[in-house]
Amino acid sequence: MSSPTRVFAARLAGIAVFDPLGDRVGRVRDVVVVFRSRLRQRPRAIGLVVEVPGRRRVFLPMTRVTSMAPGQVISTGLVNMRRFEQRPTETLVIAEMLERRVTLVQEPDAEVTVEDVAIEQQRSRDWELSKVFVRHGPASRVARLRRRGSTQLLDYHEVAGLAGTHSGQGASLLAASLEEMKPADIADLLQDLSGKRRLELASALHDERLADVLEELPDEIQVEVLSGLGSERSADVLEEMQPDDAADLLGELSEERREQLLGLMEPDEAKDVRRLLAYDDDTAGGLMTPEPVVLPPEATVAEALAHVRRSELSPALAAAVFVCRPPQETPTGRYLGLVHIQRMLREAPHEQVGSVLDSGVEPVTVDASLTRVTRVLAAYNLVSVPVTDEDGRLLGVVTVDDVLDHTLPPDWREHDDLLAEHEDERRRAGPDRAARTGESRA
């Protein structure tokens, strides 16, 4: 093997995995180790967790790793595309070991923080957890802040407390390693963690990032995380969520808890959420977001394009501008029509949006059913549909992603994985298919 015989786990996170032909398989997300029953035996690293296209996390056995050079891992060939499921005897190094508070064997009263661990290949070709890089002093809460205290590289046998659960483990290093991941990918990772570790990671994410991740999680896990954060932090995170998502989440809580959190939110943020809570979940009122791009008819195309360029807007909300009489905050004045972004790109910058309206799209009422909204989106090839009251005022818009969230089955991600797996197997099938798909964890 041409790669180094000692590799630090934190440096593996995020690096690319390639097959022998140079085709990229995915990215390393973690290292899987197994603690052994004999006291003097070091934990054995049995494989890597690799994220492959489709946001699946799969298991790559160490027996299929031929090289771990700087910036890349080379595997022997195609890997088993079955979704990784952690077994009770397995420990994830990055997710569960880093930032753990452990003690020194020679000084039981001295606590140190694990910042990294090294795995090392033995003469037997097995990989074992050999070294632990620790920092003396209090644990750091933010990975990117400069840490204080001396550091030390210790042998595995010189520390105690790496195995099992721990009550004081931080997650800032883990959170920092996820910075380039999309919220949906972090949500998938959170679902794979234990309840305790899930809350530790959620607590380490900043409010806006956590809000984005919560919007991608199932209802029961949203409630679990929110319940463990504390009231003040929960209210801060709810303020960062889209109002319709925040309303859906609050709707899962008891009335007493819901009112408590609404009372802690900023009044303007709470007002929008309260309004959405008044509607049934499967109606246009319950589905809509109350913060579309709204402009008066005299606004220019240049102004409209500047508004839809805002990075915080989702693609669906940025696809159209809704033109209304003042006031421009929902509920607005009389709704006049909408202008699609494609139309704006074809018009002169000085043209007024009121002169290029698409008035052929009929808005729906707040009590319109999910089926009605879906049919309007499909019939007019829209990504958003306006919602108005009986006086013709714009109350919000229902976007296509809002509809998909309510029409797909709760376990749609798992179905998507299964379809992708079948497609991969069909496309890659060859004479060694049985051997490849039969790979198991030792």
C-alpha cells in the first residue's frame, strides 16, 4: 500500500473517494471502529462511511481501501450501495468521539478534550485506532475559535473514556466539518445519530443553519430537537425558519408550549406564524408562505430583478414577482397579477412591472384544498400560485416545494434511495455483481 500507515480521522472528513479508474465514488463522512472485548486490544477500524450521489451514506470496508493519499481515498472497485446503518457495536469516530472529554490513565483527575484520533495499519493489514490527539483545559464551544491549552499526542492506552456514551461531549468540530453540506444532507446525518448525539450536534449549529436543517427533518425529530434546546434558543430558531415551516412545527406541540414559544418570538415573526396556524394544514392557507416578493405596479423591471437576486430567497419564491396596490406587506392591497422572471429578462430595465403582468393566473382562496392548488400549479406550469382573501388582497403564495412536502409519503427519501440503488445496480451490473453486492461488515 502506497498510502501512509497512520491517518488522522478529522483529515479524512470530506475528501473524495475514487475507484481504480479515477471515477469519483463519493466523499468520506466518517470512520467506523469497533471496540474489542480484551482490555489491551485497540479498537479496530473496519471501514469508512462514504456519501455517494443521492445523499446516501454507504459503508466502504477497509479491505476495499487501497490507498489513503493526501486529499483522496482510492478503493478497489464499486462499493455496496446499500444505505449505511450503524450497528450497536460500532462507533463513529467523527460523530461520536471528537470533542469527547476523557481522562488520562496516569492522572485520573485530569480531563482532556479529544480533538482527533489516528488510525494505523498493522502488519496484519488491519487498521487500528492507535493515537489520540488531546487538548488540556476546558472544552472549546466553537470549532473555529482559537483554542487555549497545551496539546498532546497520546497512545490509545494512555486515555480512558473513549468507549461508550459520555454526558459532556461537544459537537463544534463535527458541526464545522459539515459546513459545506446542504441542510438536507445534514438532516439525513442527524437521523442516523442517537438522540443524545443528535441534540449535541443541533446545539452546536448556529440558529440559521439549524433552522434550515429542521425544515428537512420529519415532524417527530423536529419536535425532539426543539424540546431539547430550551425555550429561548427554540424561539430564536423558529424565527429563522420559513413561517409556514415554523407553523407546521408549532402545530405539533401542545397549545401551552406553542403559546410559550410564540410569546418569546419577535412580535413581527410571531404574527405571520399565528396567522398561518389559523388555517387547516391541507389548505392553501396552511400551505402558503406569507413572504413572497411583492412590488407596486410602478416598480421597474430593474428593481424587480434586484429583489429576486437576494440569496435568501428560494428558487421557487424568486421565480415570480407579485404586483399589488399598497401596502406591500401581506395582507397587501388589491392583488393585480404576477410577473415571471423569464418575462422580466426579456423586457427593458426601465419598463414598469405593472405593464407586463400575467393576469391569466387565477389566485386561489385560503380554503382551497391541496388537490385544487396542485391542479392549478400543473395546469399553468407554475412554481408558485397566489393566495388571496375575499377582498382580493394577497395573503401569500403556495410554492411547488410546499405542495411536494405534503403530497409525497413521509418516507419518500428512503424510496428515492431504493430507486437510485436499483438504477446503480442495473447500470453497473457485471459478472462480479454478486460478489460486489454481497460485501459485508466484519
